[in-house]
Amino acid sequence: MTSKKSLKPFLRALNGETQSVPPIWLMRQAGRYLPEYREVRASANGFLDLCYSPEKACEVTLQPIRRYGFDAAILFSDILVIPHALQQKVWFVEGEGPKLEPLKDAGDLSILKPDAVLGHLQPVFETVAKLNAALPIECALIGFAGAPWTIATYMIEGGSSRDFAKTKLWSYRDPDGFQRLIDIVVEATASYLIAQIDAGAQALQLFDSWAGALDEHGFRRWSIAPAKRIVDIVKSRHPDVPIIGFPRGAGPAYIDYAAETGVDAVSLDQGVPVAWAAQALDKSVTLQGNLDPMALLAGGEQLDRAVDHIIDGFASRPHVFNLGHGIIKETPPEHVTRLVERVRRSRS
Ligand code: 1CP
């Protein structure tokens, strides 16, 4: 038995412990803002090749840990490996982002091959195992996946989108067919996350990056309900592995998400007022966030002030310091150094 005290600071926060200095990691902490990432990226045969090369994926995961000593590392992969593992065509175009051969309607669901998922993702599990052996003892390893709604938007739009028109129209016009797609993604995601834990992941994050596009009913059915099912399935196998939910842009619906999905923590985007979240969200849930990535890009004293506001606002609750969304690729690496120093000097 590990006692609570012996846990890594990040896992202690997810276990409900309030700490005078919150643990810190950043969404997209491995990536193009780091010259050492760009170098490894250039040596790979495209972005997906990097995700499926355990040695290289392990290396880029470790880079921000070496530079900044973050309290957690996040597995280097992408949320779109799930559609890819379901045998949908997925590719990345330099400077444009992800492309998928889009699903047009429920008739296209037969393209998807749930039985292929775990076999396809073996290299990712190998990366997790390598990381588990390579990480410093105080640094936790986070596994992750996209949430079904967000994954469905890419599968239906065929890439990034501004208004998610095709996905929303499908969900309104054919909710039963859309539910079948969500169910396929729920099952694939739950087995993927369980396999990440089996390989050595110590916590999980579920990214619902486009949850903010849903209306009230849609949020309940396509964000809360699938997250709850994934949490239930994963916890039935691994009850002690904490799960962070990130329903980005949910606004006041963060209250229901935190109370109903069974997650151990919610990650807050920068639009959520700190004082409101600290008092309104279920007290059994750890809060993660929520520095504006643009404040980090800007740097300077405004950055210090924004950091202090977040630290002070969450001081009475278990808190993990993070951004409200992924780090912006133009961010100077020295600004991240300044951020980490500021967080760690708080209340010392
Ligand atoms: O060429 C490159 O280097 C591509 C840039 C890149 C990187 C570094 C992409 C393409 N994905 C990633 C890695 C990644 N993606 C990680 C692991 C690295 C880390 O966090 O340190 C994670 C957790 C993700 C998750 C991810 N991918 C999300 C959810 C989080 C979020 O930012 O909202 C989403 C939406 C994606 C899709 C994706 N992957 C990449 C791009 C350009 C996009 C599209 C984003 C969009 O539609 O706006």
C-alpha cells in the first residue's frame, strides 16, 4: 500500500489534497514552441509517424520535463489516433492540421472497425511503458484520449471546423444514428484508456475540446453522458486511477459535468471565472487550470499577475496549475520558465 503522503504532488492533488504550492503541467507542453521538439519532428516521416514511434514519442514527452521539471508528463500522441485505429483515413497536412475522409451519415459507420483498435495502438502502449521507466520518480504520467463528441466532430467534418455544422445537423436530424457513432467511440476510447493504464499511465485526461459548441440538451447527451460511461468502464477496471475531464467552453454547465460524470478533476478553460469555479463546483472535485495561453505568450508582469490571481483564487481547494487550453506555438520557452518559477515561489 502506498500512503497518501508518498504519492507524487500531482496525484496528491487529484486525490483531493490541498497543497500550498500547486503541482503544474501544461496542455501541449511537448510541441512546436520547443526547438528540441522541432528537431525530432523533422526526423519523423510525418506527424502520425512520430505518434507511432515509441522511441521518438518518448523523447518528445521527456523534453519539457527535462527543461522545466513539470509535475506531470503527458503521453505524446494525438486524439485522432482513435479514428485512425478505427480504420478511418487520417492524415496531417503541414501547416493545415488534421484531415480525415469524412463520415457522411450512419450508413458510413460500417467503415469503422472496432476490433482493429487495440492492435493498431500497440506502439502507443509501448511509448507509455518506456515513459514509465524513464520518468523521474516525482513526475506522474498522464494518458489521454479525446472525448466522443470532439472526436465525432473530426470524423464528420473531415478536419478542424468553425461551426461544426455537419456534426450538429447529423445529431439533430438523426440522433439515433449519431448515438451509434458516439457508442462506437465510447467503447474504443474506454478500452484504449484501460490499455494505457495497463501499460503504466497513472492518471488520464479526457479532452472535450469542442464541448462549448453544444446546446444544453446536446451537452447532456453528447458530452456528459459519454464521459460518464467512459469513466464508469475505466473505473470498473481501475478504480484508483484519477480521471480529469476537460469540457472546454462548457461555462455554467461545468457544474453538472463536475457533479455527474464521476471525474476526479475538471480542467477549466480561461473563460471560467476563478472565484465562481472555486465556490460553485462540486467540492469533491479537484480543479485544474486556467491561465490564458495568450497571457503566457505575452509574458512579463501581466503574466505574473494572472498567475497570482489563479493561485490565490484556488488556494482553498485541491488545484493543479495549467493553462486554459494548449500552449501557443509562438510562446517563447523563457516565458514558461518564468511561469514555473512564479507558481513554485507562491506562498514560500
Ligand atoms: O506538426 C506537429 O507537430 C503537429 C502539432 C501537434 C501536436 C504537437 C498536433 C496536431 N498534435 C500534437 C500533440 C498532442 N495533441 C498532444 C500531446 C502533446 C502534449 O500535450 O504535450 C495532445 C494531448 C493533443 C490533443 C489534441 N489534438 C486535441 C485536444 C487538446 C486541444 O488542444 O484542444 C485536439 C483537438 C487535437 C487535434 C489536433 N492535433 C493536431 C492539430 C493541429 C489538431 C487540430 C486542432 C484544431 O482543430 O484546432
